[in-house]
Amino acid sequence: MTLSFFDQFMSPSYLGIPLMALALSLPWILFPTPSARWLNNRSLTLQNWFINRFTQQLLLPLNPGGHKWALILTSLMLFLITLNMLGLLPYTFTPTTQLSLNMGLAVPLWLATVIIGMRNQPTIALGHLLPEGTPTPLIPVLIIIETISLFIRPLALGVRLTANLTAGHLLIQLIATAAFVLLPLMPTVAILTAALLLLLTLLEVAVAMIQAYVFVLLLSLYLQENV
């Protein structure tokens, strides 16, 4: 049976049981468990250093009121990085290539930042819909445009993450298929294609980390506007 290139993005199931919950819970099993000792092993030390540095950079532009989000933003960052990196392994499934999952992460968090802004500083939050000094004839048009751009934010978050990971996986599969087909016909070209595949895989590792960081960074910027 000939498989489509997009079959790799189908939600996995076993005996009719969906395995999406297993794919989402697996990353938390891989993290080393912190201990109560003063001195930890190298993996725990590296993990703690990375979390501390990332949290400092993330909270640097935020007001003290936004520091309450440190735990959820850092956890989301680690979760997305682990899901994206595990999806690059052979015979694995990447949950973050599903737009429904990414929208399920983006919409509630974006809505929480909007609700916080409306509750704590409604005047400033509504003031973002109309820039200062706008000519009177343009006021209705600008309010509509800014409102649409506000509601597009969670869609942009989800689509950006989905599109980047999907495109990367498709490119890897296309180049791997080309290298496999060209191997008996033109071995030299196949070897060059395999080298290109290695470079693309390294690029996808960087994309997996950068996209997770961009997702959380944009959420922190939305939070900054409302605290």
C-alpha cells in the first residue's frame, strides 16, 4: 500500500485507542527528578542552569505582576521543546504538528492575558485598540482593524508552530526518499543528498527549539501589554 507523505501527521492509535495522551505525557517521564541533595549530577545541574537562565531572560521585560506566570511559561517552554525534539526521532509522532493541539495551548493562555488586562487596567487595555492622535474619520476603521489583529494573535501562534514543524518534517521525508531512490541509480548524488539531509536535520533541531521559544516569548509579550 502506498502511503502519503502526510500520513506521518495522523494521530496514532492502537487497537482503536488513541495514543495522543501517551505522546503528551511521555516528555515528563524523560526529565530527571530533582533530589534533596546539595550536589546533583551533571544532567540535573545543566537542567537547573537552563531553566534559571531562561526564566531570567523571559521575565526581564515583565513587571513584577507578570512574574506569577514564571512557572507556567517555563513549563510550557520545556514541554514544547521536548515534544518537538522527540518528533525528530524515527518512527515517532510529533503532537505539535496538530493545529488543534497548538490552538488548545494558544487560545486559553492568550485569553487569560486579555482577561487580566481587562480586569486590572481596562482603560489601558481598551486604549490599545485606538492609537493616540488618530484622525476622527479613521477611528471606526482602526478600531475594527485592531480588534481583528487582537483576535488573530492566538491563531498566529498556533499556525506558526504547526506550519514550521510540518514543513520541516515534510522536507526531511522528501529528501530521505530522494536519497533512498537515487542510491542504486546515482550513488554519488545519493551521498550528497544524504549529506544535505544531515544538515537539514541539524537545522530542524534548531527550528524545534526556536519555535518553542518564540511561542512562549510572544505569550510573554502579550502578557506584558496587560500587566
